[in-house]
Amino acid sequence: MNPEKDFAPLTPNIVRALNDKLYEKRKVAALEIEKLVREFVAQNNTVQIKHVIQTLSQEFALSQHPHSRKGGLIGLAACSIALGKDSGLYLKELIEPVLTCFNDADSRLRYYACEALYNIVKVARGAVLPHFNVLFDGLSKLAADPDPNVKSGSELLDRLLKDIVTESNKFDLVGFIPLLRERIYSNNQYARQFIISWILVLESVPDINLLDYLPEILDGLFQILGDNGKEIRKMCEVVLGEFLKEIKKNPSSVKFAEMANILVIHCQTTDDLIQLTAMCWMREFIQLAGRVMLPYSSGILTAVLPCLAYDDRKKSIKEVANVCNQSLMKLVTPEDDEPDEPKSAVQKQTEPNPEDSLAKQEGTSSGGPDSSCDSSFSSSISVFPSACTDRAPVTLHLDGIVQVLNCHLSDMAIGMMTRIAVLKWLYHLYIKTPRKMFRHTDSLFPILLQTLSDESDEVVLKDLEVLAEIASSPAGQTDDPGQPDGPDLQINHSELQVPTSGKTSLLNTPSTKGLECSPSTPTMNSYFYKFMINLLQRFSSERKLLEVRGPFIIRQLCLLLNAENIFHSMADILLREEDLKFASTMVHTLNTILLTSTELFQLRNQLKDLKTLNYRHAYDLIQKFGDLEVTVDFLTEVDKLVQLIECPIFTYLRLQLLDVKNNPYLIKALYGLLMLLPQSSAFQLLSHRLQCVPNPELLQTEDSLKAAPKSQKCDSPSIDYAELLQHFEKVQNQHLEVRHQRSGRGDHLDRRVVL
């Protein structure tokens, strides 16, 4: 500094003392400056006051010499003290040079700057609020200062400034929010602590409504919640808890739509505390905002569905996610579906879909064709469209939702509970919005068929419920059930095409018309036959699926759909099956299910009540077996049939053996089976059963004898079945003795099949 330079009205002694390295001398100079300025205030000499402040600022506080800067800071503080209530007129000139010293490399100088600004603010009080942003910006930097003395000084200044804001009603919140939004993303733990403390203060002031600006800072708050410091995390939890309490008290003033995107992002984080907190907020948002959240359903499902498969280590997150999922599902109602009269295909193509842009924006998060469904959201929070107003009517668009559900169902790494939840969503959407959902059926159909191979029985059951709803919903009826419903289906899913030769025989048979009398009989639509074809094709290509799950799948379908329609359609399709071995296996499976499953009880009763010559037909078939080659497989099947006859399901058949007169072909058919069998356990079993067949003469009553014509009594004597059976046993025993004599041992074919 040039000692010969004129610093009037500052005297040379004051200038010399301000440049001294000793604090005591600089303090003496400050007292002189305070005295000088007081005189100018008394004289109302504003020109000299400004000149003194400008000199202290330019020549001292911003000097290259460190001691001069220290002198300038203490001099500016002295000016503020001397000005008193009039300091508000010169705050800009007083504050700016002090804030510049906040960035000084010398920690002692930064401390003196804090001290000087504290004195300036203490005198000015509420007059500093117009300069709050620059003060806050400077303090946020000092909050992370490495020097403990500087940090301590900044904390004193911070508390003073908070007191001023709390007691004032002129705080400019609108002007402060942009700075808060910027500073809230600081990674320094002290700066974060500083930010959180200020949010708590502002939230506690009755005249400041920080909730209106919560969308601006919510993302930053969740990021601070992931801080490594326990104290900061706890402070942030308190802040978020206070905001959530206020949201519950005043839901009508909350901008739910603007914050939904932020919650979706943080519900997918790997930090347990952030994820749980965000999920709790999401739960409250869905319950408080209701249908306002529907446009964000695809993003919410992307975040919530994976959490449903969490184990007990994340039990809390799983439980909250489950509530979110159930609450969101309840928001979908039948009113979200299209009208009964669907628009023409031309209209659908020409009219723009408001969800097209949404689906594109959600590509990385909702399982689009070029991404994985577990891809994390980008840092941008504009992933979803923002609602113009919470009161606007909400239209449900399913494109994004179906993409997310399809993606999660296709991912084999997804947990069982998530897959079940996905299938429950699909079923719910088909129930509530069937006309909208059938636009997506062709894309969902292959993955639903593939899910039948899932390891979990619960998943397969839910999958069958969805497929059954698709096959029976009236909304799935098309004019031409044999043609694909879209270009994608025709190219990629040709297996859905139905042979034209089989449509009429299945859908228009008299037997299905008779089912209309039953109110519980579901209506079969165009997709029913497609489903049957694809199911059989899947059984054909995956024999293990048929072996392990085939009976289970068919039995459940018979409960969900009409059993007679299922058997009719499968029989019709199998007639055209070129793989005879598969057709034989499938027929055997269907027969076993029909004869043994409790699910088919009603159908078996229908078959029993048929007024047709069933037993005559069975007898004629057995006669045909004499022309066939008797193989081991053939005898095994006969053995199985004998075992089936002894099952409880065929009790009615065994009782019919008592009515010898009206069931002669039943007895002949059973004797025919006996003749086909070698000496085995099955032969003995059936033989013993036939021995129990009574003599028809013993069963005749007096009335029946009187009613019978004499010619019938004389010319048509009844057959003595017991005597005939003894004859057969005698002949076979003779054959057995001959075989013993020839081979020296008595081996014979003994096949035991336990059902």
C-alpha cells in the first residue's frame, strides 16, 4: 500500500493502525473509525460515509496485503456499528467485500470476515433479508470449512441469521428456493447439515409455506438421506417426517403429480433407508391422491413389483410395497374401460394416443423393447408427464403398464411373489378393463403360455386364471376367431392361427348349446380355441411339461372353464395331430383325468346319463382287439383299466353288475377283458369281481316272473355266469399245469399298476 496516498477522511494514524499486524492496534483504529462515522451520521453527511466505506472496501478489505484486509474487515464492522439503524442504507457496500473474504486462503482472515459480517448483520437485523441469498450462499460454503475456528464463527452467524428469519414476515421464499435447490445437492456432509437445518427452520415458521415448493427440493432431501453420517440421516428423516405430516393434514394443497416421479426413482435405490422412506411416501400418495397417481402407474409398478419378492431381511419394505401395489390396483375401475361400442380400426389408427410419448419416455424403466425392466431411472425427474391439475379427469392408458407387466413376467430371475403379483394385475385388468386389455392380448399370450412351465404351482394357478379369463371373456369375441388379430401376431405368433376345418365343429356343436341353461357356464370366445391349440402344441414340444404338469393344468382349466368344451376342443384338435404317439399319450392323459379327477365329477355324471349303448360299444371294441397284435404296452393298458374299475369312482359301474338283465353287454365286456389278460394279478382281481355277479334268476321278484312271457321262460334261459366263470378258471388252470411241467417253474406275467 502506498503510504503517501491520500485516504481522507481517514487520518494517517488510522491508516497506519489498520495495516498493522497486531490485532490490538487494528482494534484501536476501528474505534477511531466508529467515532468518525458517528460524527458524519450526526451531520447527515452521506457523501463522507460512502467515501469511508468505499475506502475501507477497495483499499483495505480487497487489498493484496493480508494485514490490510484484516484492517479493512474490522473497519467495515465499525462503520456498521456507528451507522446503527441507518446501516440498511449501505448494506450492499458493507456486505460484498466481507463475503469476498470468505474465499480467502488464510483461515484467520476467513474468521475475521465471519466476525465482521456477524457485527454487520446484528446491527441491521431485518434489513439484511433482501441480501439473504448472498449471505446464505456464503454461509453454505463456510459450513464446510476445514478450520474449526472458521466453522465455529460461521455457526454463530448462522444462528443469528436464523433468528432474524424466524421473527420476520418479509422473507422472500420464492427468491430463495432456486438457491436452496442448487445447494441441496452438495456432497459435503457439513454443507448438507447446514441445508437441512435451514429447511427445518423455514418449515417451523408459520408464515412460510415451504410445502408449495417441496417438489423443488424433495429429490435433494432423499439424496441427503443416503449420507454416511448418522446424525445427518437422522436430521433428514425428521425433515421428511414433518413434511409428510403436513401433507396428510393438507392433501388438497399438495402437488402430488409433480413429486410422483421423484418417489419412483428413489423407490428403486439400493439404500434401504431411502427405499423404505420413499415407499412409505408412495403409499401415502396413492391413498391420499387417488386416481391422480394413475398416469404414473407404470413407473410405480416398476419400482414396487421387485420389492414384493424381498426376503425377511427387507420385510418392512416388502410390506409397504405390498400396500402400494394393492392400493394402486384398487384405483382401476370398470369406468376406465372403453365404451361398449368399440371404435373402428381406422379410427383407432388415426386418433393419437396420449400415452405414446409416455411409453417412449418410460422405455428404460418399464421394460421397453430396447431395455431391461430392472434398468434404473435416469437422474432426470421428467420421466413421466406432469399433470396440469389434480382435478383434471384421469384417463387410464395401459400401454406402459402392460409393458412393465410383460417385462417382469418374462424375466425368469424375478421372484415368485413378484410373478404372482404381475399375474394378479393382468387378471385384474382383464376383469376391470377387458376391451382395452384385449388390444394387448396377442403380445401377452406367448409369455402367458411360457409361464405354464414355471416351477411354482401358485404361479401356474394364477397364470391359468388369466388364460381362462382371456378365453372366456365376452370382450375377446371377434368376427373371425380363426384369424390373427394384428400384424405382429401374423408374423411372430403364427401358432395362434386356428384351422378353419375345426371351428364349426367345436363352437357350434349341439352339446355346447345345451350348456346355456347353466348360469355358471362361462362363455367361450375366439381365444378359447387358440388357447387349446397352443396348449397342445406346448405339450407336444415340452413332453416333460405334459408329464409333470399336464394333468394339473387340465384339471385346473376344467374348474376355471367348461370341462366339456375343453375335452371337445382337444379331441377335435387331436384328430388332426400327425404325431400319433403324442396323440396317444394325450388321449391317455385326458382319459385318466376324466376317469379319476374330482374336478371332472360333473362331466362324468353327464356321460353316465347319456342314453346311448355305451357298454355295447365297449363290447364291440373288445371284440376288435382280437385282430390286433397283443403287446406288453397293450396288456399294461388293460391292466390299468382293471385297476381303475376297482377305484371308488367306478362304484356306480360295479353296482350295475347287480342288474344283470339290463346290463348284459357290461358283463360281456368285462369277460372280454378277462379273456385278454394272461394269468396275472389283474386277471385274479377281475375274476374275483365277476364271481360276485349274481344269478339273474335269484334277483327276480314274483311280479317280474308273472309279467314275463312263458315263451321267454322256456326258450331263453338265463346264463349261469358263476358256472361259466368256473369253466374258464378250470381251462386256464390246465394250461398253467402244462406250463409248469415244461419249464419246471411257474413264472407268469404279473403287472401291477398302482394309481
